[in-house]
Amino acid sequence: MMASMAHLQEEKLQLQKELLGLQEKLAAQENKEHSHSLQLQGQVKSLQMKVLEQAQEISRLRLELDGTDAVKRQGLVAAKNESLWQEMKACKGELWELWRQQQAPCQDCAHLQENARLQEQVAQLQWEAEEMRASMVELNLEVQQKTNRLAEVELRLKDSLAERAEEEERLSRQLRDSQETIASLKSEAQQIKDAIKTVEVESAEEKQALCESQSQNQHLQEQVGMQRQVLKEMEQQLQKSKIMEAHLKAQIMMCEGELDRTHETMLKEMQEMEEEKNRAIAEAFFRAQAEMKAVHENLAGEEGIGGLTWLILGCHTTCPSPCLVLAGVRTNLLTLQPALRALTRDYNNLKRQVHDFPLLLQEAMQSIRAEVGWAIKEVHTTNQELLRKYRRELQLRKKCHNELVRLKGNIRVFGRVRPITKEDGKGPEAANVVTFDADNDAVLHLLHKGKHVSFELDKVFPPQVSQEEVFQEVEALVTSCIDGYNVCIFAYGQTGAGKTYTMEGTAANPGINQRALQLLFSEVQSKAADWEYTISISAVEIYNETLRDLLGKEPQEKLEIKLCPGGSGQLYVPGLTGFKVQNMEDINKV
Ligand code: ADP
Ligand code: MG
């Protein structure tokens, strides 16, 4: 094509050159003719001037003829005039002939023929040139189109290459995953065989099983509700018993304090009594000593000190005068003896008491300790029992959840139809094209381009359904997330369908996100006494297969999704930014 174009261009140049030559020739010919005609016109003009001059001469001569030989000269002039007239006529004829020649081209004029031929050739060439130009334009257009197409094809090729690379990458990833899955599946082969058997049996009675499972589902949901209630009650009981335990412990502490204090006061009292006793004994001793001394002195005044023992010993048998003194002493001793005896008794009593007190105290302490220990044991066993029940319920709840998930399916698809809003206007955009089935809340009918289409989903929410009702349907998922299950909720639909409204909602009417987080935090708080939860938040964007960390310092950095080692099947994103959060405000701030 390029070669033919070049050839055409060459031809075109050649023709243009020829055309130019012809045009030059034509112009020269025209010039020549023009000068010829100008020449002839000049001749005519000069002849006319001559005629005018002759006429003037005639009139002058006529005037002269009025003189002597006027008649003779008139004859001459008339003859001259006649000849001049003839001359003029001939000139006019010649001029006419020339003019005629010029006006009506003669057929055999070589120049004119040449001219006409050239003009024809010129017209032909011009037409050809025009055609060439048109074909050139066409060719140019074609070339342009082809270049565009080539660019497109190149682009597509590039895209498809990139796609292929991505596809390859994805496939290799899939291959790796599948290999891992195969490895894990191999180990579960027996289980799968069993499961297949069960499924086979189940498939035979599918319809019946479906009905049964639906009713079972209902039943399980009720059970889950009930168990949740029971669990709550038990948790409350646990809480109460814990409070009671704390109360009892405080009481025990108080009792022990009291006991210690009593012990101390008793010890103090005993010490005081001991001191009192010692003092009394010392006093009695001193008094007895003083009295003895007095008696002694009395006796020494009469018979000397050395005879005292004898006097006392012989007082019943000896003479009456020393007997009088002895009687005084005796009475004194007799009066002292009961006091001494009482003191001794008191002393012995106190001594016994002091001796017995630690024993008594120990006994009392032991009995109190036993009592308290028993109470604590009782509380502990109750706690243990409650804990056991709680764990059992938790286990049961997990089992129920598993069953529920099995029956309801792991993936559930809901449809929500939003009401027609002001923004829809009043035109065809605001037409209602959706209808519902009053008996079946899982069906949606649509009028699309004049055709009726129906869709079956797990559940359909009509426009009047509130945010709360939508949340109720997914509420259980939040609880199972606390029980250790992975949960994902996502909204899909065209712009303006109501995704943001359903997920985020408004401040006055919050959506699933806000409600789920609120529930999560309240559940965590109610279990705070027994469990420790850590909640952290991360945000990623997946757009055109590219993963980005939205909370990271470098949002342009591309991340990867990886399979957790250990065959758990869990996924994770290495290096993903996460923030620990304690409440809703923290989350909203992040
Ligand atoms: P999307 O996020 O899918 O583009 P929006 O959530 O922004 O759509 O919804 C579009 C408009 O419709 C918003 O003005 C929103 O308030 C309104 N809207 C959506 N769903 C409902 C609903 N269930 N009830 C009332 N208004 C709604
Ligand atoms: Mg939106």
C-alpha cells in the first residue's frame, strides 16, 4: 500500500508538472492573442481619427468654397471624400473581418484547437488529481484506522498479557492452596467417606430431610434462645455467688480481727489480774509479816525472842498469862487465814483460767475456722458447679450454632429493597418494579423491560423493614464471632441501592456495623469477670485484585493474603496495621 501510495504521489507530481507547463503555454497563447487584438483596436481607432480629420477638412473646404473657385474645389473635395469613404469602408470591412475572426474561433485555427485540447487535458488531469486526492484521503483514513486498530490490539495484547500473568499467579496460588487442601483432605479421607455415605443416604430422603431440618432449625433456634437465657441466668447466679463469697470473706476477716482483739484484751486482763494477784499476795504477805513481827515483838517484850517457837507450840498447855498474847495472835491468824484461802482460791482459779484460755481460744478459733472453711467450700463447690454448667451450655451453644450453620448454610444471601425516595424524582426512575410474595419471604418478583422475573434468596426485606429488623437477622453471627467463629458480612449492589444505609446507617438510625460493634462491646463487658478479650481493628481495600492497608503509613504499599501455617485454613495479611480498641469511640476515631 505504501509503495502504491508513493507511486501515485510520483504520478501526481508528474501530472502537476505537465499541468503547469500546459497552463504556461495557454497563458502565452492568450497573451499573444490579446496583444494582436489590442493592435487591431489601435488600427481601428487611428482610422476613425483619420475619418474625423477628413470630415473636418471637408467642412473647412466647404467654407473656403464660398470663395472664388469654390465649385471646382468642391468637386475635387467630393471626389477625395468619396475615395476616403471607400477607404474607410474597406478599413471597416477589414476591421469587421478581424473582429469576427477574433470573436468566432475558426474551426481550423491550430492554436485554438491546441488550446481546447490542452484545456480538456487540463480538466482531465484536474479531475484525476481530484480523484487521487480523494483516494489519498481515503487511504490516509484507512491507514489511520489501521494504526488505531494496531494500537488497540497492542493495548489488548498488553492487557491480556498482564491478565495472563495475574491469572498464572492466581492459578499458582490456587494450586498451592489446593495442594495444601489435598494434603489435609487426604488425612480426612475416611471422614469424607463417612460423610459421603451420610450425604448419599440424606440425598435419598432430601425432601423429607429438608422439611425436618426446617422444623429442627426452628427448634434449634428456640433452643439457642432458651440456652442463651439460661446462660444469662447462670452468669447472674455466678456473679451473685461471687459477691456472696466476697462478703463472707470480709465477714471472716472481721471475725478474725474481732478474735484477735478479744484475745489481746483477755491477755491484757489476765496480765492485770496476775499483777493484782501478785500485789494482793505481796500485800497479804507483808501484812502477815508485819503482824508476825508485832506478835514477835510482843513476845520478846515479855520472854525474849528466843522463846517464840516454844510459846506457840506450848500455848495450849502452858500458863495463862502468855496464853492471852497467843490468843490475840491466834485470832489474828484465824482472821487472816480465810482471806489467804480466798486469795489462794482466786489465784488458783485465775491460774486455771489463764492456763485454759489458749485452749479455749484455740477451740473457738478452730470451730470458727471450720465453719468458715465449710462455707467457703460450699461456695466453691457451687461455683464449680455453675462453671461446669456454664461450660456445658457454652459447648451446647457452639454445637447448636454449628447445627444451625449446617442447616441454614454457610453463606446466606438476603435482599433488601429500599423505598422510593425524593432523589428518584417523578420520572421513570421512580417507578416501582418490585413485588413480594405474602406467603414466602424468600422470593422477589421483578418487572424488567416488560418481562416478569423472579429471584429466590434466603430472605427478602421489603422497603418498610426497619434497620433493627435487618440487624436481628445477623445478630447471631456477632455472638458466634465471640465464640471464635470467623464472620463476614458484605453489601453488594449498584450505586444508590442502599448499601451504605444498610451497613452504616445514620446517627439516628444506625446500620449493621454500628449495631454489631455495640453488641460486641456489651457482650465483652458482660463477660469481663470471667474472660479476657482483646479487640483490634484493621481496614483493607481490595480493588482490582490489589490489597491496600487503609490504616497504614504507606497506603500505596501492596499487601498479600496468606494462608496461616498449620493447616487451619485461616487467612492473614502479614504486616497489616491494627489498632487496639476498647469501645465504640475508639473505633469511630480510628
Ligand atoms: P449506596 O451506598 O448503595 O450507593 P445509599 O445507601 O447511599 O446507596 O442509598 C441511597 C439513598 O437512598 C440515600 O439517600 C439513602 O438515605 C436512601 N436509602 C437507602 N436505603 C434506604 C431505606 N431502607 N430507607 C430509607 N432510605 C434509604
Ligand atoms: Mg455508598
